[in-house]
Amino acid sequence: MWPGSSIRSSKMRIRIPWKKELTSLLKAGRQLTRGTILKIVITVFISLSCLILLESRGHPFAYFSTRCRDYDQDDYSRKLNDRLADYVAAARNSGVSPSENDDEFRKKISDGKLVKVSSGSLYIIDRMYYSYPFVTPEGKELLDDIAMQFQAKCSGKGLPGARFYLTSMTRKTDDLKNLRRMNSNSSANSPHLYGNAFDISYKRFSAHKLFLTNCDKKFLKEALAEVISRLKDENKCWATYEKMQNCFHVVARKN
């Protein structure tokens, strides 16, 4: 039985002391429906329209479009062909020493040798099982450079606010051992141990667009590869197109 109510067993009549208050609320609801519902609908419509215009950067039809468009983008993925054996020694010398445990890893963070990387307007940190979202300051600078150039290129093609997903960064030695049990292709001398390497997914992207078509995704992949390839040619990084892992493996270089 509800609080504040009683039931007469003979006629099953319910006496509700707060009946007047309930009636007042119902009347107010009817008045609201009659007097202001149209204003509410219009306000919601305008708010949603403004949000869509903001998200689409002034191109609302492009925001909703599911048409597969031709971006006229050249393929650059295959140009990211650096081999681990060619740069691993230099990556080791320019990065941090491998961390054997959590204490050593935290010490590098407190000393400023590793800096945190967080999701934001430039990129998204994916869930990481065998690494941590920390890189060397040089690695962070390279990562931000890639993201800003990538966004600028995509905005010029009608995909503003484009972001990529980071799937792996710095590992401890025991993380690498656990990973190698699951993935035999992982190198025992991985640059991820030295803090200057990160993996960028070429399968997953985000942009100010309701639906990303296959053509959008292909363009985003090759636009990202073009940016990395250009920085690679400027001797700012090494990069490898890793098909098995669906990512671009990038290592910062010290000039």
C-alpha cells in the first residue's frame, strides 16, 4: 500500500489526501501543452540545427551524406616501409631505457622522460592492454605534428575535426613478454620499450560527419599515410605499414 493512501474493502474506494495537489499538477500539464509546447518544439529544432551546423562546419548536407565520393587521394601506405633492423639501434639510443617494473616506469614519468598522452581534439586513445599512453617529449611533439597536419588536410576535403585512434605506445619489459605469448610477430627488441614509438590505427577514425563511408575511410587512411610519409622524408620519424596489426607503426627520430 502506498504511503498516504487507504483502501475501503467494501467498495475498494481509494482515498488520497494529496488528490488536490495531483489535480493541480495535471492542470498545469494541460496548460503547458496548450500554451508552450510549440515554443519548446521550435527551440529544440533550432538547437539541433545549430548543433548540426557546428558539427558540419557549415555543410549540413555533407554531414548527413552517405554518398561515396572520390577524394582523388594518392596511396601512400606502401611508402611506409622502414624495416625494424634498419632503425632499432638508433631508436634505442634516442629513447629511454626499458622499464623492468612499475617503479622504473613511474620514475621516468616523474623525471619528465615520459609524458602522458590524452584523448582530445587531435586524437583518441584506444584501450591499451599491453602498453601505456606515455611517450618521450620528442614522441609527443611528433604525434601532435602528425595530428595537426592530418586535421588540416582533412578539413580541406570536407572532413573537419578528423581524429585517429592510438592503439599502442610505451611498454614495460613484462608487457612485451605477455604480448609475445599472444602475438608471436611482436619483436623482442620493440621500439615501444624505448618510449618513442606509437601505433596509429588506419581502420578507425572520427570526424564531424554522421556517417563515415568506405570512401571516407580510405581517404582518411591514405591522408594520414601521406602526412607520416612527408615527415618520414624530412627525417623526423621512421614508419612501417603493419597490415597484420591494422596500424601505422611510427617511431620519433632525434635530429
